[in-house]
Amino acid sequence: MKNEEVFSDKLTVIPRNRHSISRKSISDSALKVLYRLSKSGHRACLVGGGVRDLLLGIHPKDFDVATDATPEEVRALFKNSRIIGRRFRLVHIRFGRDIIEVATFRAHAEDSPKTELDSNGRILRDNTFGDIEEDAIRRDFTVNALYYDIADYSLLDYAGGLDDIDRRQLRLIGDAATRYQEDPVRMLRALRFATKLDFDIEASAASAIHDNGHLLAVVPPARMFDEVIKLFHSGRAVRVFALLREFSLLKYLVPALDEWLRDDPSENLLDFIDQALVNTDTRVNSGKPVSPGFIFAVLLWPVVLQQANQIQSDRQRMIPALVQVGETVMKRQVRHISIPRRFSQMARDIWSTQPRFHRTQGKQPQRMLEFPVFRAAYDFMYIQAMVGLFPHKLGRWWTDFQADQEPSHTAEPAKRKRPRRRRPRRDGN
């Protein structure tokens, strides 16, 4: 990919008094990194999503820095840093819980010994350093190729990203098919950014997703896990799911669910997935915790339930059927997305716990409360009750039962009286 294939216009420089980015909106940690690099004689810029989000009035979750300093030079300047990565060598600088990622300006040179591609054109390693102009053209989307230069606080636009922000459009830099071949995960990033920013995907970028979706099959499962969780924990999971189906990408992420969706699926189970994703979005947007285990339990439940019903219809023996099917379905799933065991086990436990909610007599309910996954399993059950997959009166019963078990905090605990200390008896002598 050459410069002349990408840019028809010159660099646009927006001086400080003509853009809306203020240093007050940038984290102290990011400013420390930018200033120290600059004072050490290096060029240092805030780049990517942080710049884009600030321009859109969104508070960035992360601030990334790009510089002409090599990873070793950055590491020498910051004792609280470490070099990570093989595919792309980066530096992470830690300030307490805050991590600032610093990348050296890169150039895309296929003939460089530091650049390695596979037979499909996918980038396996890309550590050829360059200047800021070369760095800009190797970024994925125009709206992510914006730089805030700490030297004079100007905004640098190398790819027409400012115009695309005004158009609310997500456009790839360069030929769309080539960019997806270099890194197929860019297709998932396109969907994530489109939903997060409420942007439209530019026509050629959208069309190329349909033509190149199969390339996701060669992405390492561990990397797929990270990207899929970003999608479903974005606070826009409902829209994400719709786009995955629209672009026929679900079969590369959750193939068992894709097959089920093609086979005249149950409306109630479709409603269950939709309602579960609505609830997940609500929790994310409210700042409440969410677990990857719950998301995979939701996405695979139609398949697990269908197969479990086929091998066992008796409710009292449904639990071993769910255990058996759950293990088989999950074993297939982790070949596509490498789900850490703690999350895959959580999903299996949620499934196998569902029949137990029919047991409301004796000590069974109290024992259920002690299950490690009880709360997630209860939420899962209640969503089923909302869409008619589970008796609604049982959902209400479990809600009331939990409320009855919560200790009351309205009255102060009685103060414990200290025992009166008895004086030792004196001897009469």
C-alpha cells in the first residue's frame, strides 16, 4: 500500500484555536507521557480513538500515544514501563491502574525483514518503523488517523478523518479488501465502531466484509475472544448482534448458533437472546459488571436446550442431559473462540442450574442460594420467564424468596452488654 494510493489531499493542520480538544479532557497519565517524550527531544502525539472520541464529545476509555522514539528509548525514559508484543512491539506505561500504550511510528513495507505476511496477505509481524505520515496510512480507519501534537497542541488529519466525522461515516484507508486481508479483525472493528459511534460503514468497506468474512476463520481463537467480548460488552450488543447476522459473520464466531438460526428458530428463544442482550447493554451503560461467561451462556443456550430436549424430556433427568450437551457444545465453541475456562465453566453451570429453579420445597431453595453462579443463573432464568420460556410465577417466587433472605438494615443491632467485672474478695485475715 503506497502513499499515492491513499491520499489525494495534503495534510490538514488544525491549530489549537480552531479545534475543540482541551488538555483538561486528557488524562494526567497521558499528559505525563506526552510531555516527557517531547522534552526528551521526541515527537509525541495522542492518536486514534482517544482523539476521535474527544472530537465527538465522548470521554475516551483509553489514551494511546504515538512517537518517533523506539520501544527501547521509551522504556529507558519510563521505569514504570515494559515492552510487550511480538506482532506489534509496544510499550505499556503503568500509573497505578492506568496504562498508557505507546507505539512507535510505523511504516508498511512488505519487503522489510521486520514485516511478515502469510499466504493470504495477513500481517503476522509489523515492526518496521517510519515517520508520522507513514504511520497514518497504515492505520485502519480515517477517523482513527487523527493526531493531537503535544508540541503545539495542533490537530493533524492525514486521511480526511475530520470530514468523515462530520459525515458520521466509517471509511477504511486504502483498498478495503486489502486492509481486511492484512488483518481480518478489522471487519469486527468496523462493526464495533459503527455501533459505538452510530456511524454508517462506507459502501466499499461494507461490501468487502461480505466478500472477506471467511478470513476470520484463520484468526487465532485467543484474539477472537478479546474482540468478541469488546463487541458484546460495548453497550450496543443488540445492534452488534444484528450486524453480525446482516454481514454473515456469526458463523465464524458462534457457528452452532448460526446453524440454529438458519433452521426455523423458535420465536421465544430469539426473544430470549434479544432480551438478554438488552439487559447486558443496560448493565454496561449503567457501569455495572458483566461477565463473558453470561454472554456465551446466552448465545449458546438455544443450541444446548434443543439438544438436551432431544436426548432427555423428563425434567428430573434434565440436569445430566444439560451437563452432557453443554460440554459437547462448549468443546466445539472454544475451537473458534478461546474462552478461558473460568468463563466456559460459568456458562455450563448456568445451563445445568436452570432445572433446579423448579424446586421450591424444603431446603432446596436455600441450597440454591449458596451456588457460586446463583445470581447469574437467576438472571438467566428470569429473562426466560420474561419471554415465556419459564413459568413467570416461578420467576416471581425466586425474586420474593431472595428478598426475604436479605437481612434487614433498618434497625441498629443491639449493643452487647459488657459483663460486670467483679471485685476480688478480700481475705478476712
